[in-house]
Amino acid sequence: MKRFFTYSSLLLFIFLFQSCKSKTKSETEITVEEKTPVKPYKTYKDAIVFKTLSMEFIGPDTISSGWNTFKYMNRANETHFILFDKYPDGKTIEDGEKEIIPVFDKGMDLINEGNAEAGFAEFGKLPEWFPQIVFTGGSGLIAGGQTSISTLYLDPGYYVMECYVKMPNGKFHNAMGMVKELIVTDKVSGEAEPEDDVEITISNEDGIVIADSLPKGQTVFKVTFKDQKLHENFVQTDIHLAELSNEANLDSLEAWMNWANPKGLITPVPDGVKFLGGVQEMPAGKHGYFTADLRPGRYVLISEVPATKSKNLLKEFNISD
């Protein structure tokens, strides 16, 4: 999972968890104007396909390095995602299953029982090599029955794919077996970067920065992480797109995006929210792409961190017919 811990930061988070409430601020809305004409629809027929039927990743074990487009077909009932963890030399999925997943599992159990201090203290038992994991992007949250499209640059190495959305009982999906090893070879894919329609820049100072005019229809988003930092729940900044119905409540969504909340990142998602993909966290200065079909309706871009409104990491917008 995408967490980096130090003893001092752990103590700071426990204090904040027990004594602070997130600031609230009205969400920033994007004014949307339709661009003309709508571009031809891309099928991404040459994309690398991964599929989930229940609580697994079905797909290739080895891929080329460089730019690759991933089509993630979530055919399960639950919302899932893919995060690519680049492991340090000599460490494998077996090490993660033995030394990382049980720590998070035990810590979350304690938090769910109401013992947050003991739960976060448990995370101090993560192995010394854990901070050497590089989180290199992946598919954002994607609803059951939906397909996400992501284009990422992966260096050669040993990776572990994971999803840590929670089951209704609070157990992380990766603790239920939703992990998969992936070898990225020295052979370069030769795929070119896609041509983007919309640029998104994410920074600690400005949050999500995006143009005030978005296109209707199939849209390729380029996401650049200008910088990175650990937030109160030890998560670095990422971005997820969701379509909202009239019943959706942004306060409920904001609270749900914080995994450290016992009700956060848990199945089911808040009412009226359908996730459509995005880009998982990656190092400062890196960028990736995701594609979504923007039909008329209400949408939000949001990061998996606490207090997204006050950090300008929540952007609501509408697409007109």
C-alpha cells in the first residue's frame, strides 16, 4: 500500500486524528463549455488488458517498459483500482504478503474497534524496506461494470499490483488476495505518449489546477504531479474522476476518500457516486494520462486525502448537453 511512515509523523497523525476536524470550504466549480467538433472515439484495441471478476487481477505477468496503455475492465460488483508498486531489488510479492499486508490488516482492525492510537502504532511495525517502494501510478477508482483507460511510463523492474479498497467488514482487498506480481522488462514498448485534450497539474500549494473549459465526449487527461507530500493519513496526492447523481453529497464523498476513517474507502461507495478512473500517485515531476467519456452530467475530480476541499483537491464541474 502507498504509505511512508516515520515515528514522528505517526505521532503527529495520531494527535491530529484525535483532536482535529477537517476544515470545510465550498467546492470550486469549473465552468464548462463544449468544444467542437467531438473527436472520433478511440477503442484502445492495443491496450494491455487487466480484468477483475471478483477479487483478483487477471492479465499478463510480463510487459515491456516505457509508455503503456492499460485497459482495466472491472467486472466485479465493487469499486476497485490498480496501484503499481515498484519493489526494491530482492523483494517480491511474497515479502509483501508476509511483512506488509498483515500490518495494515491488524492496524485497521484496531482502528475499526475504536482504538485508533493502537492501530496507528501498529503501522510502525512495517519493514525497513517499505519506504523503498516507489508508487508509480495506476488506474484510479473505477466502479463495477466500468472500464478505465490509463497510460503510464514504467521503468524496468519488479512490480506488485494491488487494490486496497475495503470490504463491508473493513478488510482491505489486498488482504483478500487482490495483489498480482508484474515484471516490466528492459525491452521498450515503443508506444508514444497520447495527445491530451485537458491538462491537470497537482501541487501542494495550488491543489488541482485545470482549465476552466472542458470538452464533451471522450477526453484524454494529462496529469502532472508538480510536487508530492505525505498527507495526514500518509497518502500522497492522486486524482480520481467520478460522475455524480443529484443525490450525491460531496461531504460524504470527502469523508469516504480517507482510508483512515473506519467508514472510509469501504464498500459500498457513497450514494450517487460512480467512479470513472484517474491516475494513482507517482513521484514529483512525473505525469500520466487517463481517458474518460464526459457525457452530460455532474462530475468531480478528487484526491484520496483528508480535507480535500480546504486543500483545493476537490473540483466539481458540469458537462452540458
